[in-house]
Amino acid sequence: MKSQPATVRIAAGQGFWGDWLEAPYRQVTGGPVDYLMMDYLAEVTMSILQKQKSRDASLGYARDFIPLMERLLPIVVERGIKITANAGGVNPRACAQAVAETARRLRLGGKLRIGVVTGDDLLGRLDGLLARGHELRNLDTGRPLSDVRDHVLSANAYLGAWPVVDALRGGADVVVTGRVTDTGLTLAPMIHAFGWRPDAWDLLAAGTVAGHTIECGAQSSGGNCLVDWERIPDLANVGYPIVAAAPDGTFEIFKHPGTGGRISVAGVTEQLVYEMGNPAEYITPDCIADFTTIRLEQKGKDRVRVSGVKGRPATDKLKVSVAYFYGYKAVGTLVYAWPDAYKKAQAADRILRQRLADLGLKFEAVLTEFVGADATHGALARAATPLDELPEVQLRIGVRSPDKPAVERFTREIAPLILNGPPSVTGFAGGRPKPEEIVAYWPALLDKRMVKPCVEVVEV
Amino acid sequence: MKKVRMKKVRLLDIAHARSGDKGDTANVGLIALKPEYYPILVKHVTAARVARHFKGMISGPVERFELPNLHALNFLLHGALDGGGTISLKTDAQGKVFSTALLRLELEISK
């Protein structure tokens, strides 16, 4: 058996699909790391990828992962850095295939193994599962999935760290997955490096906390950080966070030397509470992590130590994310200028709403916001700010309906206001808003035994 | 009777926050700027106080969880996001700035 390393360094390269393209490159070149972890999949992403796959069976994964691999593979092969990424979307095999082709083109044949994790995709199995009594009730509303079955676009179970561990044990250098949890992509390298057992709940919880800390990229290294934000240095050159994990479940968060941003207890705390539910029960496929046990300590400049994490056994369920067609929406905007900017925008809103009513158009929702006055803080902002002297206000009005023609008609009612409504109006250069399809998200739970992850490792 | 002298404190001056979403629920993690401020948060920033603060802006209840280890409270604001995610028509469909909306809260605390 190979000896256990003292630490394993896992660098966050992408916090979401569309994150900074320079970050992964800087993570593998800015100093020594062992793994590069990249999270691509938000809830809505899977349905977009499913749509692409239905048009072309060779698509359905995060396509910009491939040019990124083209840039990184020569470096990571030379330095022995491994990659975990859920860039595979709804077609991990096609993604792995594309990575393999890129590697061969770079003359890396014989130097690289690619792991593929599948088994999360439930779309083809939905009817069978429903027929066997798995109702996939919505976690928020309690409704059974049969309510929207005909509109389902994608359905994926969240897999945890273990299939990624299997791929690493099989010698994979790059592991491409479908819907693996963000935290699993970070936890897996720790399990693999330290040989943690499946019932080592405190250790698995610690690795899960590590994953949560870096899964949103720079959000734990100075990005989007409210504390002392003006004095966070050199965000243009921000260093993404890196976990240095120890076999005992403690770890440190740091970033490469010479980079911008800041790693502080306050900033890491902000990330820990981000998207938090009950902090004593952070549930993943791998364990339940108790965030009320986390201890943070500033160990030096841009270095925070995390210890004390306790965990409990995983549940016997997996979370399932279903995306389904919900209806249509459109949002239109106009900008009104001083004097009386806010009043003019309010008047325009009243006129527009009357016209929609006179046309007999019915919507599930009509929402008006006055950007510059109340769009983000609502009545709290209106109460705290003198509204009379605002230099400009953007009227932002949106509608939602199952009825596409109604939404389309709405989009034609914005522009006329420029000439037939209140004065001092501008900001319509973008043209008429377009009705958008709404793909909604249906969270549910499924018996773990119904999902069998599949792991393959192929030599390039 | 002994008179207790009170002063007004804006949450922004004693705490920082980050918020996010889960479906139609926004979460706000509220963190004391100094450990000694944490008991003030625990005592004054109750679920009921936060529900009152956001009256008219959220349609469901407010839950509160304590993280004394991080000197933080976590609030779940249910029905805060007009359906949430892709359904929502709001600018802040993912509840990203409910954090600073909470920091507008003014507390009356003893001097």
C-alpha cells in the first residue's frame, strides 16, 4: 500500500459554469496543488444541457470545459495534478470522449486516464420509478411528481463522493461526472488520499465542510465579501481558495502567494452560512455535517484553519433534481429621468397595467420593481430613502403565464409608452423583450437503493 | 425604579451577512462583527423581529438557527422569492441581497 500523504491540496477552479476562465489556469500554475476541483452544475443547468443533448446526442455537457482542458492538460500531466469536475452534465461519456480526443491531439496518449461517473440520470427511468411507488414528492410543496410528469425535461439524482473515489482508485487523472454534489468533488480526493472509511462520519463531514467552503470559488477568498469590502486587496488578481487537508479531518484554507483577495475568518464564515438551511443538518449523500461544530482560526495572513467538525450517518435517501417546463415569462424595462423620476415610473406602471387589463390579458403574476428605488430592498428602501430627488429610476415590469400569446402581447406594450406615456423616458435600446420559457426545479428524495452509480476509467 | 437607558444600533454596525436561496426560500446568515456582539444578536434579532422587518416582502414564516461557534444566526425566509429560481420575476430572484436588507434593521439595546 502506498504511504499516506501528510496533506492533500485541493484547489477550487470554478464556482459555477460561467465563472472566471483564468481561475483554473492560475490555480494549477500559481503554486503546488494536488487536485483541481471544478463545479459546473447549478439546478437549472441540467435542463439546458438536456435540451442540447436532445438536439444533438453528442452534446449535453459543459462545452467550454474542453478548451479549458486543452489549456490545462499539458500542465497537469507534467505536474501530476488530478482534476475532479461535474462538467459532464447529462452526457459525461461524450464529455470524457471530447477530453480524450483533446489529449490525443496534445500528444498525451499513454500519459492520462479519464474517469467517467454516470448513473445519476433518471430521465429514462422515471415512469418505472413512479410505477413502483416512488412518488418523488416535491420537498417544498409536498405534491407528487405525477402532477408535472408530462412536462419533465431532466431528472438527476445527486451522487456523492464515493463514485469519484472509485474513479480515482482506478487510476483516473481527470474525473468527469454528471450530477455529483459540489462537496463530493472535494471530499473524494481526501477519501482517496487518506483512505477514510465509509462510516468515518466526522471525517466525511469535515471533507464536506471543506467542499462547501471552496465550492463557490472566490466567495471564500474575498469575492462578494461584505466585511471591510473596500479594503480587500487586488480583487482584479483574486486568488481562488485552496484546501490543505490533513488525514485527521482538519484543514486550512489558503490561496497562492502574490494573488489578490483575502482569506479571513469573517470571509470564510460568510461562505459557510451561504445557502444554509438547518446548520446542524447539512445533508449530503455521504454524511450529515453539523456546521454548529466547526471551529475557525486565523493561522496567518490569508490562512484559516478549520477543525472540530462532527458528522452523523448519511440518510438512506438521495436528493433528486427534476427540471420541468412551467410556462413563460418576460421582463421589460424603461428608464425615467429627473425631475419626478420615481413618480413618472409609477405612472407608467399604472398606465401599462390598465392597458393589460383592458386587453383582457390574464397572467399568473405581474411584478413591478423600481430599480434605483426599491428593486432589491422593497418597502425597507422606500422608507429609508428620499424618493423625490432620485436622478433616474428604471421601471422594471415582468409577467408570468402558461399562455404564451399573452406574454408575447405584453412585450409589445412596453415600447409604446415611450411616446404615449409619461415624459423623460429613455433606455429602450435593447428592443422588445422576448418571452422566455420557464424551466422550473422540482426537488425530491429517492430511496438510495434505486440509484446505482457507474464508474469507468479509460486510458487515453 | 431604576431607569434603563437605551440606545439605537443599526445591525449594519454590529454584524455582516450573506444570503442565498433554496427554491422560494431565502437564507440570511447574520454574523457578529465581534464575538461580544453575538449575544445582542441572539437576544434582539429574533425570528419574530425579522418577520416584522420583512413584513410585506415575504409571504411565509421565518425560521432562526443559532451557530454560536461562528457567532452567527441563520434565518430562513420562506416565500421570499416570488416562486424562486427561474420562476421568479424579481431582480433578486436568488435572494442575494436580502443580507443587506436585514442589516437595515435598527435595534434598541440597553447602554
